[in-house]
Amino acid sequence: MALSEFLIYKSFFQGGNLMGGLVPLVLLVSAVGLAFVGGLAVACFTKLYGIVFLGEKRLKLPEPPGHEAVSSYPVLLGLATLCVWIGFAPGVVLSLVAPAISQISGIPTAQLGGELIAPLGGLTPVFALLLAMTLLILGIKVWTQKRVGVRLLETWGCGYQSVTARMQYTASGFAEELIQLGQPMLGLKLRWKPIAQVLPEPRMFKSHCFDQIEEGLWVRLNRTIGRVLMLLRWIQSGNIRHYVLYIFAALIVYLIIAFVW
């Protein structure tokens, strides 16, 4: 993931230096947009971790969750090994796809090796340092657990006793601040009635987000096209003679276009 994003960033900045006009500005905006998407990805995984691993259980499981099957270990270790290999030797991976890139772009493979693979040598120490830090933290964790042990306790409830699942953050509450930033695009809708009495009655709060482009504009466009096409439904008469007539009329139109063209 990091290697692919690095190549995209490098292409944006290198393309801005080579091209003129408004292209550098467009590429700069694209780079900022990619950085924003990366930040949203970090927020997404933070939300996922917080909702799954923190807080009280929302459902009672019928039985304790089991461990992964032993047969899945080779697959997971193989994918992890490929990630480490790409981090330490990105040039090897790029050399495998360089012929395809050369055929599409028209740039010789040797030149691609110099422009893409050569700058990646500086990333190898970064990945090595990251891997060393990860192994160090993992070693400290294993050593501490063997020395002190593992204590299984309920999640800290900020001083509250008998914390229940209804008293913790939901997925919507966890991402509320980000949703507020993208409210024009997300179409955030809130359904609730504010408390107006000293002794309030039971209330319900509900929020829902939908994509303005996909669920709003696109659905309306789809329905409009469907209504227009329904006006032409009479063409599908089911009579084979009508369909032969359509083919004959289309051939005449094609011949007229050919003669005129």
C-alpha cells in the first residue's frame, strides 16, 4: 500500500514538473485529494478498532469464539511475507511489471527502471527500521506477558459502575465529527426529539447517512431514464413481423448514411 501510494505521489509531482498550463495545478489538487483519502482511511481503521475491540459486548455469544484454523496460517504468513519482501525489495516487484508499463506508455523498459526503481532504494532503510521497531515492540510484549501475566478485565468505563452496551459509543457516534465535515455530500439525517421537561419521557435518537451522488443524483437519473424508455415500450410488440420491419428500416438508414457520407 505504501509503495503504491509513493509511486502515485511521485507521478503527480514529476508530471507537474514536466507539463505546463493548468496540468501542474490539477496534479497538485489530486495529490492533496489523495492525502485526504489517506487520512480518511486512517480514521476508518481507527473507528473499526474502537468499535470492535473497545467497549462492552453488544450481543451475547452462544459460545466462546474459537481460534483461526491451522490451515489458514500458511496463507496469512505467505501474504505477510510478500508485504515484507515488497518493502525490502520494491525494485524486484516493479521490474516484473515494467514490461507491461513500457508497452502501455511507450517508454523503454531500461528508462523505466531508472525513473521508477532507482528512487525506491531510499525506502528500504525506512521499511527496515519499521520492521525492527515492530519486532522490538512484539518482543517486549511477549516478555512482559510471560513475566507479569495477562489479566482479563472489563473495559474501563470512565468511573461508571455496571457499564452496559447502551452507555458506550456507537459506530455513528464515533465518526460523528468526520460526518459533520462531509455533511453536504453524505446527506446526514437526524431523527430525534429534544428533551423539554424536567422528568423527560423516553426518547429515541437515530441517524442515517446516504451518498448524495450514488443514492441521490444517480437514482434520480436512473429513474428518469427508465421513465423515458417506458415511453418506447410500444416498440416491443412481440410480433416477429414488426422486428423484421425494424431490421429492414435500419438497413435502409445505414445505406442512406453510407451514400451521403
